[in-house]
Amino acid sequence: MKTAWSAKSLERWPAAGPRDPAEVGGGSEKPVGRLVLRNRVDACSFALSLRQERFLDIIDRPSAPPERAGRAGGTDMAVTIFEDLKRYVGFTDADAKRLRAALPLLRSHIRPTVDRFYDEILLHDGTNRVISGGAAQVARLKETLTQWSIGVFEGPYDDGYVRRRERIGLMHVDVGLEPRFMIAAMSLFRTSFKNACVEGYAGDPRELMSLFLAIDRILDIELAIALHAYHEHYVSRLRRQEKLATLGQISASVSHELKNPIGVIKMSVYALRKKLDGTSEPKIASHLEKIDRNASRVSSIVSGLLGFARSREPRRVEAASLGSIVKEALGQVPVPANVEVSVELSDGLPALAVDEVQMTQVLANLVTNAIEAMPQGGKLKISSRRIDGREVALDVEDSGVGIPEENLRRLFEPLFTTKLLGTGLGLATSKQIVEAHGGRIEVESRQDRGSRFTVRLSASEPSGAGERSGAS
Amino acid sequence: MTTVLLADDNADFAESLADLLTEDGYSVVIARDGDEAVRLFGESRADVVLLDVTMPRMSGIDALDRIRSVSPSVPAILLTAYESMTFADRVRAAGYDVMLKPVHYPELASWLGALAER
């Protein structure tokens, strides 16, 4: 990435002795201190790499809650990590004071730095996927980054500080920002902050060096907290994948074994019903009906499990129009008379390179859920929009009961269901399918107002697709 | 009377299906595995063959290949609980007729009737 920052103004500073080792937090700082004065940016990297193992030691404690369900648990751990890091890098009250004292010098530099950062980052292809909310989102992000920058110098470096930092880290993870952007940003801000301090401390190079060390310490801590959020996310994802793989294997094996006994039950029920005549006890017919209905239900659960266990790689990728997918999906789902369906597809959307059968299954599932969320009837709206040049979003919106906040995070987990007759596999399977196409599925919901599921797909050919045919 | 050779290692399934077929006028010979299916076909010269795909000792596909090596035109349906369309598609692409379990009897009976009339 091309940067608009320069470290030139730092290079003219003559070498000076390091601070008191006790103040900098350990003897290992000494050689680093000399390097700092020759080439500050290199020295930061060097110091960081020296410390990396210790950082990872601290970060890698068996702390991450298994499912990140406990963000509260994660935060407590982040607070502990924060205290450990402060102690380890030797971040002292003197550092806090120096940073606070430097803030007036920096205030006028922060916003232009933030603007330059976003000018730069928005040129990068990878950010378009993350920052898709246009100017309003960029403005919000700039404000967050400005407040973050002020916070770095203002403190106070307490529990509230680390909680705010962790929230930002989790936000990065949630929006899918790759860690390299965050690390690059940290490096650029480090240089920019230091550049901004140089003029103000022209007469006191020793104090400037101390301020630089304070900046390094707090930014190293910031980086560690941000990386902790990524680490926690990846560990949790890894565990989840292991769980899903095991679940998939068990499901496939158990489901296959269940097919035969279900078949026998259904066959025997069929044989018995054939033998019933009009004079038979009506209760017998009713019980047989129940046995058959429930055997069918078990069969459908087993089919769902088998479907979930199967690989979701797109099998037949072709150029498909959203219109035909919507039409096909609506044809598969019976719509009650009290549900009003509207379809609003934008003109001129590119064809999608998808497995049409799988994508129809996803949409049919979302439509089914939407209808079931409106037991008293309501409005179901299917619409499409272009997010940027490469992405198309398909929204399925209902005016139903909405999804409670506590269920939103678990919604795509296999076997999670709030429906009386649900298997909890529909959304999990849909998510697998969409992600196998390189897309994303998201949900927004408001209690008693309804929900909106959004499927975001690339108009280009997805990676990892299996058999392909036709133009795309 | 049309003779059906039915091979399935699940005894309950085989007996239930055999009962229904018998009531519908078929003569049914039951085999418990692929090996036995090949042997009983030789003895019974069945008109139609129904084979489960996954059986001990010899799979339904292998058994059918052996049966067809001596009687190439015998109509046959493979039954499988592997619901994967990929699997079913592959078996179909290889030239076999396939029905997924759990079997819906009226559908099987109708298919069997059509095969028996050939």
C-alpha cells in the first residue's frame, strides 16, 4: 500500500542515551533504545518482534470463551491482558502523563491524518467489501478513528479504556476487516503521531524520546488488544468448524442408519392402513395416521441432517438471473392468503454466477421463515439492490414478530430453532451455501416489527466452485 | 406370476416390503446380502430385481452386475438410503435405476408394475 506518511522529520534527531532501564521496563530495552535513535520506525518493528513471543504468550492464554457468546467473558480477559501488557511493556503513570500533555499538540493533526488514512484505504480493493455503506459510513468510521486517536493520548487507561478498545477490535472482526489493514493503520498512525510531536518538543529531544517510547508502548498495547479480538474470533471459528465437522460426520452416519427403520415403519403403516376397512375402529386409523405423519417428520429431519452434512460447494455454476431464482423459490413455497407478497428487483443487475438449485433452496428457506414469522399474516417483500460494482444484495423482508436479540447471534447455528416443528438446519444450510458461493448472509430484526435477511453475492464467479458450465 | 428378487440386509424392511408385494400378487424371493442375491437369482430366475445398495459381503451394485452378466436385460431397481443426489446421480449415470429410501410403496409398486410389463 502506498502511504502518504514520511518519517523524514524523525531522522534528523541526533542519538541520545536511552532512558533509565527501570523506567522503560527492563534491560532488554537498552539496545533497542539505541536503534530507536537511528531509525525509529525500524526500531519499533524490531522491538515489537522481540516482544512478539511474549505478547503471544499473554494473548494465547487459555482464555477465549468457547463460543464468543460471552463477550462479557472476553472483555474481562481483555482487561486482564491489558493490565499484563501495561506491566510488561512498562507503561507507567509517567507515560500516561506525557501522552496527555502531548494531546493539545496533536489535536489539529488527528483529523487530517484520519482523512488521509481513509483516502488511502478507500483506494484499496479489499476495503470496498468492508466499507459498503457509502459516505455516511465513512463519516462514522472517521469519527470513531478520531475519537480512538484522541483516546490514545487522553486515557484514562482503565477498564473503560480497554472495553472501548475491545469493542473496536470486535467491530473490525464483525465487518471482516483483514488484520493487515489494522496493523498497517497502526504503523501509519504511529509515524504520524510522532511526526506531529516533533516540532513541539524541538528544544527537548530527551523528553521527545520519552514521549516516543510512551507512544510506542500504548500503541503496542493497542495492537495487542486488537489482535486479541482477532485471535479470539479465529479460535472460536476453529472450534466451531471442528464441531461442525464432527456434527456433519455423525449426522451423515446416524441419518443413513435411521433411513431404514423409518422406511420399515412407513411401510408397515401403509400395510396396516390397506387392511383397514370402513368398519374398523376410527381410533386405529387416527393412530396410524399419527405414526405415519411423525415418521415422515423424522424422515424430513434426517434429510435435513444429511443435507447439512453434505458438502456445500456449488455443484453447477451458471449465469442465473435473480428473477428466475425468485420465481422458482416462490413456486416452491405455499404462500398463505393473508400474506401479501411483493417483488421489487432492480433493473440492470448483473447475472449471478451461482448454483441456481442451491440458491433457490436458500431463498425458499428465507421465504418459508418469513411466512412462519407472520402467523397472523403480513407483508413479505423480496427486493434486490446493487451494493457496488461487484456485489448484489437480495433482501427478504417480513412484517412479522421479529427475532429477539438473544437469538440473533445463534440464528445460523445448526440445530438452533425456536420453531415448534423446526429442525434448526434451514438457516445453517443456507449460510453454508451462501458462503460457499463467496457471499454473506446477514439479518436485521426488530421485535414485533419484522426481520430482513440479506444475501450478498458477488456478481463474479465464486471461488472454489465445482463443476461449471455455461457462461458466467 | 411375476417373481421379484428382493435383496436387503434389513430383515424388517425386506419382510414388510415382501408382504406388500405378495398381497399385490407377486412371488417374492428374499436375499440377505449381495452374495445370496446372485445365488438366488440363479435359482429363481426372477423377472424383476430389487437390491439395496449397501449390503454385507457384496454391494447391490456388484450383485446386479453379476446378475446382468448372465441375464443382461433383467429389470432392476437399486434402493439406497444415501440421499446424496451426487451419489444417486452417479449411480443413475452408470445406467442403473435408483429409488431413495424410505421407500414410498405406491411409487415403487407403480414402477415395478411398469418394469414387469416390459
